[in-house]
Amino acid sequence: MKNKSSLVRFDWAIKRLLRQKSNFVVLEGLLSTLLGENVIIVRILESEGNKEDSEDKFNRIDVLAENSKGELVIIEVQNNRELDYFHRMLYGTSKAVTEYIHEGEKYGTIKKIYSVNIIYFDLGQGKDYVYHGKTQFKGIHFDDILKLSTRQREQFVKQEAGDIFPEYYVLRVNEFDELAKTPLDEWIYFLKTGEIDEHATAKGLPEAREKLRIDKLSPSEKGQYYAHMEALRYQKSVIETGWIEGHADGRAEGRAEGIAEGKAEGRAEGRAEGIAEGQNLEKRQIAANLKKQGLPIEIIANCTGLSPEEIADC
């Protein structure tokens, strides 16, 4: 049986409520369940990545936390499609590395980083809904894993060379079938539906059931939350409409040009060029529709793959 109490969406909570020390238990529960170890958050750090964004309605959210082992954890929630999101994950960990080592410090002081990405759009291709990525140094000739020396293991408290490097987790929330079989599934179910089963026991969820209730928000917080939800609905409608209209218009124009050019030249090269140009026209039509809806150039670029200069000409 589902818990019918209305809870705030996790993406809104992580930006506001879960930054409070009294609510760390919720994030600790998610991270402990995902990483398979007991995680204690010491503090939320400030970074360029987790400051308020002037384009808040497009929900670019980062939380940078430090755990009791001195490791850094990036938690990001992303609602909108971004073609270069994997690159953004790499940028986020790289930036954290450089921000938290001071000039003159030894490289050995670089902190271990975990990047946890909660995704609400189709990112990549795969069957699973939770992916884990880490660096591994594997021998080309003997197929062995490169381990740290005894002295290195003592100093860095790691076993393999790859353990020093950032690790990535991608939670493709929309791919979950909503049948919770494990504690992690219980968390994914909450992230996808906004509901917590009354029998859920995964670490952090019983606390989330109480701390994230909408009826516990102040009048001001409720206003902000409902405005956030309305912005999400509007944004989803705008982007879906732009894609549908742009896809239809672009395909029609591209097909016509491809056929015309193919007939005129009578060569395979002509048809290929026509199809390629048609695909470009499709992207430009999508961009034009999104521009009409008032979306920022950055969002349009991520959706279409066009450059800002190309979008300006649409």
C-alpha cells in the first residue's frame, strides 16, 4: 500500500530542505543505500555548481557534500534533455578536484569524488536504470588489475589505483518499472513517483516520509514549491511541443529537398546530401519553435546540438 501523504518532489527538496543539517539523514540514507556503505554527511559545501541559478525554472541543481571520510559527493538532479550531459558530469568532477586542492599542496591531498546523477530523461542507451562507472587499470598482456603499493595503501586507504579516481552513478529514473525489490529500488520508486510505501524500510525513507511532507512547509515555501511545479509542467509542455512540431516540419522539408536533389542529380551523393540537409533543417525548425516559446539559447543548444550562432539565425 502506498503512502498517500503528499510529499515534495526530491529535486525541489534537495535544493532547499535537504541542505539543512537536521535533514542530512535523508541524503545519508540515499547515499548509503547506493554506495553500499554507511555515509555520514559532515557539511554541504559551496561551489559554483550548487549556487542558485538565475534560470531556476530549468532546474539545474547541484549539491556538493563532504562525508566523514573527507570524500566529496556531487548530487545532481536533471529534468531536461542534455545531449552533452556526460561531458557535464566529467566537468563537475574535474571542477571539484581543482576547487578543493590549494596551490602548493601535494597531489595526494586530492579528495575522492562520487558523482550521483538522478536523471529524468533518456540518457544514453541501455536496459538498466542504475549504472556505475569507475576507472580501472587493467593489464593489456596479463589481464591483471593494477593495485597500489603497500605504502600507498597505508597512506591513501585504497586498494586499487582506480579507487583514487572519481566514480559515477547514473540513476535513469524513468526506466524503473516501479516494482521495488531492494532498498535501492525503494529509493528509485520514491524518486520516480514522489511516493513512499508505508512499508518501505530503506535507510532515510522513513525520515523522508515525515520531513518532506507538503503540509509541513511554511506558506512561503509552499508558494515557492507550487511555482516550481508549475514551471516544470510548463517547461515540459514547451519542449515536447517544440520537438513534435519541429520534427514534423523538418522531416517534411528534408524529404522534399532530398527527393528533388536526388532526381536532379540522379546520384547517391545527391540523395545523401539532401537527407543530411533535411536533418539540419529539422534541427533548425525545432530550434525556431523553441525560440518562439522563449527558451534560453543554452537549453535550445542542448536539445538540438546546434551552436548559439546557428540558433540565432533560425
